[in-house]
Amino acid sequence: MEDSNGPLKGIRIVELAGIGPAPFAGMMLADHGADIIRIDRPQPSAAFPTDILNRSRRSIILDLKHSEGVEAVRALCRTADGFIEGLRPGVTERLGIGPEVLLSDNPKLVYGRITGWGQTGPLAQAAGHDINYLALCGALHPMGKAGEKPPVPLNLVADFGGGGMMLAFSMLAALLAVRAGRPGQVIDAAMTEGAALLAATFFNPGQLAGLDAPRGRNMLGGGAPFYDTYETRDGEFIAIGAIEPQFYGLLLETTGLAGDPDMEGLQGEPERWSAAKAKLAAVFRRQDRAYWCAKLERSDACFAPVLSRREAPHHPQHLARGSFVEAFGVVQPGPAPRYSESRTRTPALRPPGADGEEILCEAGYSTEQIASLREAGVLL
């Protein structure tokens, strides 16, 4: 694994392999220089052999059904700064690596746990996914157009924003507390609460036309003509976000709709939005996406083409900044954000179990002990 001078260099986190938010948190920490040791399962998932979320870690495969495997995890955590897991409440306790055990071994350990609903409450043991967490926290309700059901968004907000990113942030906050002389602690990260926090501004009574406003009457939920997507002549799409009057005015000028009484001064009048949206849609359908890119990109009309994942890395803005990178045969978003002094880690992917012996040596295991664990099927 490439060494890094990222801002988190010197921090070591043990991550119990999982899916989605917990690996995303591990990826963020690894991207920025932390040494992440991923404990993989004896039969790692083959669904995504080049899973981007698993990049930039070292890997060890341990069978936690053996007491020696559990002891190996404890040994790794005795010298680690943090531990991350994303299993249902109570599972790590049953495995013998719950917070009470690991913090008794290492009182300075930061034990990060992430679940959908949190470790407590009536839903703690219930299954769920991003859409459920968005629904329960009030974030899904205002999305969508008048008279339509809420849309099904990609699982970015609760799983990765309110989940994995919030876990990474809280791990760093707790690690700073340890460095200031305070004890280690347990982090209970609930995706529902993280998603609610991301939506905090919309709980202001005046935001989105009020807390109980129906869909289609707020500026950001898809009902406004100046904040929506439109189809172009070639079947592609563009995105418009001209909320402010000066930007909206520029949009009207560019589309030839300036001076149209149906289009002027309608930001605060949702009853006029439907007719205005129909006029804008008709205009955008007259030309291909490339035409509108040439006419509106780099302007203050708040315009962007809706690009596919295959197209996005090749946009001039991303090329100029190197926003996407190709690593282990996969074009992927590069580490973000940027630092003026530190350098983030170049993405790389280690095969499951590739670093087991090295990791155990660092934890104090002898060559003979490692060979014994491998012979017993504990280390794979």
C-alpha cells in the first residue's frame, strides 16, 4: 500500500468488512492518509471484485467463528486508534468484539458503529434501506412534483451522506478528543439521524413553503420551472437551477422567453409554475443537448448537462481538475476535497487477505503463531 502524507497519516483504524456506509467511511479515512486494516470474511463477496469503496486498505481474512480469530481482532485493536463496524445492534457483542471488550483492552479506542435506525429505539433491530430512513426523517416528503408520489432517489443521502460521511466525521471528532487527553468512546451513528441533520435547513418553518406544504410548491423539490430537468431534442436531458431572480432573468433572455408575462416574476407564485414549466420544456425540446451546452454552459444561468457515469469523467471541468482517476481498471471519483499542503492517497485495491501476515506481525505475532493460525483455518 502506497505511503501517504495525507492529514490522517499515523492514524490506524480496524474496519470490519461490510457493505455501503461503513466501507464508505473507511474509504474516506483511507483516502486522506489513515492506515485502514480491513478484516475480511473467509468468503469475501464476489459481487464487486473491484469495489471502489474498499480501496486503499490493507486486508486480512480472519474466521471469527474461531476464538483465535476473535483474539486476533482484539490484538489488532489494542494498538489501533479506532474500530468501525456496520452490523446490526448486538452482533459484535455476540462475536466477542463488542465495545465493552475492545475498550477494556484499549481505553483510548474510538469504536464507531453505524446502523440505519441507531443502536436503541423500537426500530433498532428492524431491516431498512436509504429510502426508509429518508421517509422517516421527513426528508423524502417534500421531494417531487404536484400531485405525484415522492421520487425514489439514489441512496446518496442517508446511506452515504448521513451515514458513512457522518461516521467518518464523528470518528475524527472522537479521535481529536482522545488526543486532547479524553478517553475513547463509542459512536452510535444512525443513518436516519444523519439524513435528518443534512435536511436541517429545511426544518426552518419558512423553508420549502412551510413544514406541511404539499409537494410541488417548494423551489427545490421538482415543482419549480427554474429548478428542474428538461428533455432535449435528441432525448438527452439538461438541469436548470436558476433560483435567484438575476440568474432566472438570464435564463429567460437566453431562451427567448424574456418579456413573456407567463414567465416573469414567478419565484414566489407556485400556482403559475406549471404553465411556465410547459413553455420552458417546449423551448428546450427544439434543440439538442449540445446546442444548449454551447449556449448556456459557463454562464450564470445555472445550467448543466445531465451526464451519464460514462460521460461525466470526460467533461472539461473534471478533466481540468483531475476529479476522476483510473485505478485498478476502474474509472472512479478521486479523493476529495483538496489540500494545499497534504496529498491524498492514490487509490489502490488490495486483494482480500493480501496483507494478513504483515498485519499480524505488526500486532506482535511470531512466524510460528501465524503459521499455526493459517494451518487451523483462522487466517486465510
